[in-house]
Amino acid sequence: MASTACFMIVSKNDIPIYEAEVGAAPRKEEAAHQHQFILHAALDIVQDLAWTTSAMFLKGIDRFNDLVVSVYVTAGLHTRLMLLHDSRNDDGIKSFFQEVHELYIKTLLNPLYLPGSRITSSHFDTKVRALARKYL
Amino acid sequence: MANFLAQFQSIKTSFDRVIIAVEDVSDLWPLVKEGFEERLPFKLGFLNNKTRNAVPVDELPVEYILTTDSRIRSRFPQEQSLFWFREPYATVVLVTCEDLDEFKTILKPRLKLIVQNDEREWFVVFVSKAPVHNDLATKMAKKVYAKLEVEFSSKKRERCCKLDIHGPDANFWEDLELKVTECIRNTLDRRIQFYEDEIRKLSEQRFMPIWNFCNFFILKESLAFMFDIAHLHEDSLREYDELELCYLETVNNSGKQRDFGGMDHGDDQAAVLELGKKALTQMVQDDDSFREFEFRQYLFACQAKLLFKLNRPFEVASRGYSFIISFSKVLALHESILPFCMREAWVINACSALIDATSSHYKDGLVAADVEQEFYRVQGDLYSLCRTKLMRLAYLIGYGSAIQRSPVNSASLSMLSWPKPAVWPSLPPDASSEVLVKEKMILQEIPQVKHFGIQRKPLPLEPTLLLREANRRRASLSAGNVFELFDGRANATDGSALPSPLPKAHAISMLRTNSSPGNFESMIDRPMRLAEIYVAAEHALWNTISDADLKKSLSSIEEFEQKYLELSKGAADNYHHSWWKRHGVVLDGEIAAIYHKLGNFDLAAKLYEKVCALYAGEGWQNLLAEVLPNLAECQKILNDQAGYLSSCVRLLSLDKGLFLTKERQAFQSEVVRLAHDEMKHPVPLDVSSLITFSSNPGPPLQLCDGDPGTLSVTVWSGFSDDIVLESFSLTLTATNSADEGIKALKSSNATTLKPGRNTITVSLPAQKPGSYVLGVLTGQIGQLRFRSHSFSKGGPADTDDFMSYEKPTRPILKVFSPRLLVDLAAAVSSALLMNECQWVGIIVKPINYPLKGAILHVDTGPGLSIEQHAIEIERYDDGSCDSCDFGVSEGSIDCESHGSAEPKQLTLKDAKIELPDWASNVTSILWIPVRAISESLARGTQAGAAVSQRQSVVEGLRTIALKLEFGVSHNQTFEKTLAVHFTEPFHVSTRIVDKCNDGTLLLQVILHSQVKASLTVHDAWLDLQDGFTHTGKGDRRPTSAYFPLTISSKSRAAILFSIGLENALIKNQVEAVHPDSILNIQYGISGSRIHGAHTPMDAEPVASDDSVKQLNFRSSLALLRPVLDPCLAVGFLPLPSSGLRVGQLVTMKWRVERVRDLGENIVSENNDEVLYEVNANPENWMIAGRKRGHILLSAKQGSRMEISILCLPLVAGYVHPPQLGLPDVDEAHISCNPPGPHLVCVWPPTISSSYCIPASA
């Protein structure tokens, strides 16, 4: 498992709708800030890259010293699943993204969930963390 | 071959164009030189590159050099092959000759000699000096030239051309250029081939021990250089790329420990764009390779030069950026041998150099948009890389306080490892004063306290504690004690120390004593303190850095800030140009922080606003929380009240977890303070994110047209404490019609909002029909006029939902079009008992409208009164419950399922009934006890006589005027007048059934039941009028008493009385008492109030076994004394047997006979005359004769007279015959014997042919 990993879902309006520090490293308060900042800045790169490829998984689009940003762009709503990580396990990250995407779709199917609003389901959170432990 | 490097470099610097040798055979060069050179450089040529593809060369600079020139002559053969690229690419042989013989004998052999000697590319230029007008000379020249062509040109290749000095020959120059280009091309091909072969040979030996990179380099670079001077830059670039690859391979593969380089003074200044900074000989090592540090920069410089020549500065930038990154990594590998912070200094320098060079070469708009975007992006990257490294250096020398601890800086610096020198620089011996200065600086440093007293852990600017890192790397320090290490850590600048003032003050005093100069020298071996580390680093840096600019930038905090600002601006601008707005805006925030610090609050606020707008727009609250307090502070200083308020409100509306409660309270108190005290004029402010509102969950408030109501609205307050709104108003927007406009609901009372959810009620005036949604909430807090547009925060689950405005708006109010809201109807249509206490049922049926709190006004009409009895109410079930309890004497439907909690008894107050709440939505039935009063006595009629039913109905009709007040505030009324029908239980009719011989009359009394209930007659008696008397037992009872007698609804029964006539004497005595006979009936009724008449309430049995209380019914009967014998008898004489026919006269005959004498009291003068009258329908009968007249009839008994009238029937069929009446005689005195027929048959007239009309007519 990666020591540092910050996972975030960004809606099509660039609003973060879900975020989780999923790294094994002990949580540092200030790290969350930095991770958010790095992921936010990486949106600039995603906006350029997303339309150049038909693949959903954009690996390693941005590097910040030792940290790498991988992104998975969903096809329909242009929701971006972003992961800041220090591991190099591309296959694991890809699987992680795919499974989280499925989870996200399930959330979208919930009639009480308004697309684009924050995902507050604790079930979703638990599942994402379990997936992170499994793949990252 | 390394010896040649120096020569090679000098050749390269001095030699920059293609050389063409001029073999001046006939001393013509001075003559034609000018003409030749003025047409340089060549244009429009094609050269072949390495892959033999023709490449267009726009401009080819060429130099003509005479073969006699020293530059060409004095070369060793070895040199020639090595530096072949500088040999002439073509030889132009300049000849002239005016004589054929001379050509044959002298010129030709000489030319042959020149031409045959090697594989040089050559051609002959014949210069004709013949003047134009001299035909002979011209002719001769032509002849000689023709000979020349024959000799030297072949079919394959033209090697001659002719220049007329005096004649116009435009073609010559083109010809010459073509030929020269061809020669150059051929030579180039051959030389490329040569170099290629050589390089291949060397490449094959690459992994052998004898391999010498220098040789390879010289060959490869020669080839590259040759391409370069032939203006085949692209190919040249490719060679350099290959060379770089090859070099990296050898460097990485060779097992030898090689010198890296970079130890010279000035090496910190990157030579990425400077070719001549170091000579190649300076880079060489061991005669077979180059030092990496210098050589890689050299190669990059060569590539950059070519790229600039190719006009691709953007590629320089992007290659440069990746070069800097990769080279920085290489530097990191060798960091231990390099001077302290050499790497950082180099990167800063390289970035600046690259930025300057590329931006000066770059012209806007010449390239595709995406390339341009990429260029700016790389520029931005370069700037920000440079900026990061500069910050790192500044931090090392103690300027950390000047660096904003923002996420961007923190992320850049805290993940960037410290420089790793072999040994951390130690303090120079004479630096004690500097240490003092630094310490003073550390102490004087104002801890960064955010506005509003926001206390959050400052973001780190260092990967690990500098103190520990520096001491760990000090060679002289033997295993430092951790506590010792942290001796001086109370300095807040370290980032890890909590900014609590108390320990800090303590530390100050401690430090003062520790750092007194006296005992300084003895402390060499103890861990360095922070100030000492700074000073040591500064000294080491000054040794490393040779660049004056960089030195200057690091010389003081102000200079550093200046440079830092410059770099941040550069980065931000470029990122903005590249549309990387997030990167750009973040850096704008950094610039703003500097301006903020420098006191330029106006600019700072503007930039901060930009940052905040981005973060807020994209909902990145964590990041927003960092910047927003700064913006607020700037706005406060600028006295921008509206902006400041708005910032405070935005701070309050951020996620609650982002700030402490205390901080949030500070925000709120600022808002309140400003609103109430400071502001002089009202300031409008949008607080949509802070105060939100929505309708209450559940269905919208439903009102009918004209209904006022109370609207309940949920308001969410994001304030941390209670806040008082002096006033507020809500607008309602009609959803169905746009032109309806917006209604504002105002509440001028001060309202206190608790943090979180509040429910506010607003009184709502009557609205027009339609559906309404909430519009805008406005209000006032002090001088602050706030406004909130949000309306859909449904519940606590999505309080932090930024997208709530996308939710569909839920109507809060529905106002219906006018319609019937309720209906009142009488429950029973059949008649009730008159003069008894009866339940009248009123069905109250709400029609989709709640009747909560409705009040029913009951106003009874004349002849009807409400009894003092509880009013009952029950659920009405439209007949579905009827089957379960019909006939129940209580008359109330009491289905158990209806819940016993429903109140059933109501009281009438001031003719008003309040309906219970449970009945607000269900149809209910109200039972009101009433009594209809009728003074008149029922009258019996004679059997068979037509009874006017109508009359009795009208008499029994009573009205109840009802008025229902209902609606939210009793504004709706419904009025209805119900008609209730009352009746007596029986209708009585009589007839004399028989007249017995003894004068007894059998009187039959027929009782018609008038009600929809079963009546039981228990007893009946007849109080007779005068002139009649009961015969028999004399108990006034009927002859046969089969009581009780049950009469079911709407049926009849009869009882018989036996009466006789009374003699006259008694009659006179009691005349006044009994004008009419009275029938008394004692009866009982059993009926249900839901069907009609029923037992009166006061007659209901107390217990079930009690006999029903009997009711009384009285009816007057008019009995007539029997008629005496008639005086006259009228007989109708039979009609002729032939029958009657239309148009046939017939005689009607009546016989009038006096039956007895007229009574003595009938006094008349003309007793013997009787007036008669014949009545006939004139449509049926024509009467001939006297219809009315007197007949003479003697007064004696038995006299008779016959009246005959001639009649003519007019219509066929059964018609009434004419009747004879005697108007003067009372009908009672006339007996019709035999009586006349009721109808007679009249035949149609006989058919008469004389009336026939021929058919043909």
C-alpha cells in the first residue's frame, strides 16, 4: 500500500465532491492542504489532456517532486477521479479507479443523490477505503 | 585525437560558411569578384541531407576564396580529412581566351591539369571580354567557348558557362548559381558519405577498450557542423541529439570513476545557452572523454543554438525545462562533491537564462495556438522552478519568515529534500557578529498572525527540521543528543514550534545568555543553533554563487522579496497565457501575499479576490479558507466595508470544520460590529451562502383563493451564534405566470436566528390563485441589508452542498382558483315529525379543503327551534355503513372502526357550532335537535275527495339557514339554506261505510302513514262533535280494537267507529264545545333518523325494556249529518236505440219529478216554477232550443214534467252528454234516478256521396 495517497472526486464543475486520504502514512493535517492544492492544480493539466485521448485512465499526468497524480475521467459527466500517490503500481491504480467508478455510478443511480453534490454516504467512503487498501 | 580539439574549436569559431575555391587561371578574379560576391548568398537551392532527401535551403552563405589563399593551401593531409568540412565545396575555374590557338596550346592543357588532379567538383567560367559592338571579337569568343564546351562539358554534365563582361547576360548568374549549388550538393554528398563511414566504423568499436569518445565526438560534430554551415540545421540537430544519446550511454556504461566537473568558480552559472563559456579542451578528461557537467551543457547549448536558428524557441524552452530537470537530478547525485547548494544556484541560473533567451526569441502569434500555449506553460514551469529554488536558498540563509506559508510554497518546499552536501558548512570563525544579527532577526520576526486571530498550524516550508538536518550532516559533531539539538527550537520560524507567546519570551532570554560573544568560541563542537546555521549557509553560498544578480537577490530580505515577486509574476503571467488558470491564480495569491506584506493592500486585495473567486467557484473550501482571511484583512485596511462584510460572510459560510468556533465567532462579531456601529450608510450584501431558506418539508401550504394564511419557512443560519435580524422580508414568486410579479412578505419584528435550523412564520395576505415558490430573502442587520437567493436547502444532510441551486424548486404555497370548497346538505329528505323534537341531519362535506376550526352558524327559520340538547356529530360514510345499524333507536351510526376518540357531542353557543378537528377532512354529519311548531290541528278529509298534498307540504316546510366559516383564518364562508320537511304522522280520512237500519253509522277512519318509519297505534278514540254520539260501549273507542296496530311506512290502515245521530236536544247544549270531531291517537314511532322521522329525543326510552313513550296525535274530522230525502228527482230518458250520429238531430229528454213537498222552511213565491239549465260542451254539442229556462212544476208531491232539448252531436266518439242542472235547488235535494249516462257514443256521420269529389279533379 502506498504511504501517501489522496483520493478525490471532482465533479464536472470542478467542485470536489468526495475526498479521502487513503495513504498508509500517519495523517498530517498540513498534508491534506498540500494534497488538495496539488490536485487542484493538476486540474489544469487534466483539462488539456482529457480531450487528447479516448482512454479514461490518464496515468501520471503530473509529478510533484515524488508524488504523482493519476486521473480517471469518466465519459459522461466528465467527473474526474484523481489520485495523488507515491506508488508506481499503475495496474493497481487502474483497477482502483475502475472499481471506484462503478461505485460512483451506483451512487449516481440513487434517486436521492443529486448529481454533482457532495457524496456523503459512509458506505461509499468505507468501500473506497477498502478498495484503496486492496489495490494501492 | 584529443589534441585536435583546440584546433577544431578554433576552426569552428572562425569558419561559418561554405567555401568555393576560385582557380583564377587568367587573372580575372579582380575583374569579376564584385559581380560574383554581390549575388551572395545563394537563394533557392536544394541540398541533400543524410538520407539523400532534397531539402530546400532558403539562403546559403558562400565565400569565394582564391586557391592561392593561404587558408586553403597550407594544410596537412591528415587535417584535411579530419576537418574536411572546411575544404572548398566547389572550384570555379575562371578562364578567358581570345584566340583558338592559344586555347589549344596553352589553356586547354592547363585546364586539363587543374581538372584531372582530384575529385574536386569544378566547372569552368569563360569570361568574354569582347565588347558588344565588336563583332569579330564576339565571334571569336563564341568560337573559343564552343571549343571549351566540347572539351570539358559532357552530355551528362554541363561544366561550362560563359560570362560576358560587357554584354548583358542575365542568364549567367542563374546558371552560375545552379552550377555552384550542384557542385556543393555533390561535394556535400560525398563528404557526408565519408563521415558516415567513419562514424560507423567508430560506432562499431564503441564497446571496445580502445574506444575514444573524443574521436567520435570530433567526427560527429564535424558532420553536424557541416550540416550547420550548409544550413541543414535540422540534420545538424539530429546529429547533436545522437551525439548526446551516445554520450549518455558511454557515461553511464563506462565503469570508470570519472570526474563530474562543476568545481570551477563560475560553474554555478549555467552554460546552457553559452557555447564558448568553456573550451572543449577544458572539458576533456583522460584524453578520451568529457566531463559530464560541462559537456552536457555544451551539447544543450549547441542544440539550443540550432533550434533558435530554426526559429523554434518554444522547443528550446521545453527541451530546456526537461534538461534542467534531468540535469538537476544528475547534480543531486553528485551533490556531495559539488559546492554547497551548487545545484540550486545552477537551476536558478539556468532557468533565468532559458527564460530570457526563449522569450526574447519568441514572437507571439507565429505558431499554432497549442504550441503557444505549451510555450507559455513551460515558461511558467521554468519560472516556478526558479522560484522554488530561490525560496529554498532564501530559507537556508534565514529568510524563511519572508516566505508565505501557503499551500503552494509548502507543497513545493516541504517535499523537496534539503541539499545534501558531504559536510554541512560550518560557521566561519569570525562570524559571531553576523550570528548576532541573524539572531536578532529571528527574534524580531513578527509571528504571522492571521486576521481574526485565526490559529492554524502553519504549513511547513521544510522537509525536516533544518536544525536537525544541518547538525546531522556536520562531520565534527559526534552523535548529537536530541534534547541538545532542540535546544534552540523555541524559535517560531521553525514551523514546528507552537506560536505561544509564553515559552517564546522565555526562549529569548535564554538565547541571549547563550549567544554572548564571550563563550561563543568554545562552542564549536556543540550543535549549531539556527542562527549559526543560517550564517554558515550564507557564507557557503557566497562561495558557491558567482552570479552577481543572484547574490544581490539573496543579499537582503527586501532584495529577495523583489526577486521573488518578479519570479512569481513571471510564472503567473505565463500560466495565465497558457490558460492554466489554476496555476496562475495560485501564484497570483503569492504575489498578493507579498503586496500585502509590503503594504500595497489595494493590489493585494485585487489579487486575493481573484484567488478567492477561483477557489470559491470550484468549491475547494480548504484552499479558500487559507486565502479568504487575508483578503478580509486587506479589505478591512482599505475600509472596503462591503467587501469586508462579504468576506466575513463567506468565511462564516465555509465548512464548519475549517475554523474553530472561536474564529467563527470572531467573524460574526465583525459582521455585527460593522453592521451596527461602523457603517453610516446601508450596505447591500448577498448572504446566499450563509443564510439559506426553504419551505418546510411536507406538502406546500394550500390556500384557496382569497385565503390569508401563515407561511412557515425554514431558515438556516450559518452564523456561529444567535443573530438578530431587525427585519426581513421574503418574496414569493408565482410559477405559473411570469407577469404576476413578485409578492414580498414583510416582517418588521426583530427575529433572532439560532445557528442552524430556524422556523420562521410569516403572515401571508390573500394571494391570487397559483403556485408560488420562495424567491429572495432580504433583511436588515443594523445597516447591513442582506439578501439571500438560495432556497433549497432541504435538510441538514446537504447543508454543505454547493449545488443546491440546481435542485428543482418546490412550491411552498398553492392558491387554488375559486371553487366550491365545502358542501352542506340535508341528510334526510323525508319528512320529520311535526311538533316533536327531531334530529335534523346536516352533511358537512369538505371538498379537498381542510375545515380545521370551522364554525357553523345555524339560524332556524320561523316555526322551527333548536332544542336544548347536545348536538351530535359523526363521520358520514356515504351509505357504506348503513347496513350495519339500520333501525338502531339511537339513530346514530356508531361504527367501532371510527375510533372512539372522535368527539361526538358538540354544544351550540350563540347559534354557532365549532366543528371538531378530526372532522376537518372527512365528510361528517351533524345532528341538530329541532322542533317544528305548528299550531294548527291536522284536518281529516273525506275519503275519495281529492286531497291537496301540496298544501300540507307547504305547511310542513321549515328552513334552516346555515353559514359555515372556515379556512385558515375563517375567511371563507359558505352559506346555504336547507329546507326541512315536517309532517304529522298520519293523514286521516273518513267515510261512512254503511248505514244500518237502526240508524247506526259505521264510520271508517283511514290512517295514511306520512313518515318513513314504522308507526304503532296503541290507542285511538274519537271525540265526536255535536249531533253524533257513540253507539255501543260508549268508551269512544273503535268497534274492534286490534291494538297495537302497526302501520308501516307509507301504508294505510283503518279503524271503524260505530256512531249514531244524536237527538236535537242534546245537540243544542254542547254545540259550542265540539264544533268538530277530534280523533285522538296514541302511537309510537320506530324509525331511524338517517331515514326520516324517528322517535323524538325526549321520548326515547331510558332503558331497553321500557316501553316506548307514546305520542299523541289529534286530528279534527268534519262529520256531516246524513242528507234528508230529496225533493226532486231528475231522470234521464233513454236515447233512441238507433244511436247517435254526427249531424243527426237527437232529442234529449229529462223527466223532473217532485218527490215530496218542499220543507216548510223553504218559502218561495213561485214554488211551482223550477229553473233549469242544460250544460253541454259547445264543441261537442249544438243545442237547439232553450238552454235555460223555467218549467212549471206543481208543488204537490208526485207532479212531474218532461224537458226535451234538441241537440246535434258535432264530433264522433264518446262524449259527455249534455247535463241538466237545476240551479235553484240544492244539490242535496236532487236525486238522480235513473242517472244520466256518463258518456254517450256518437257515430261518425253517414257517408254521403253528394259530398264526394271526383278523384280526377
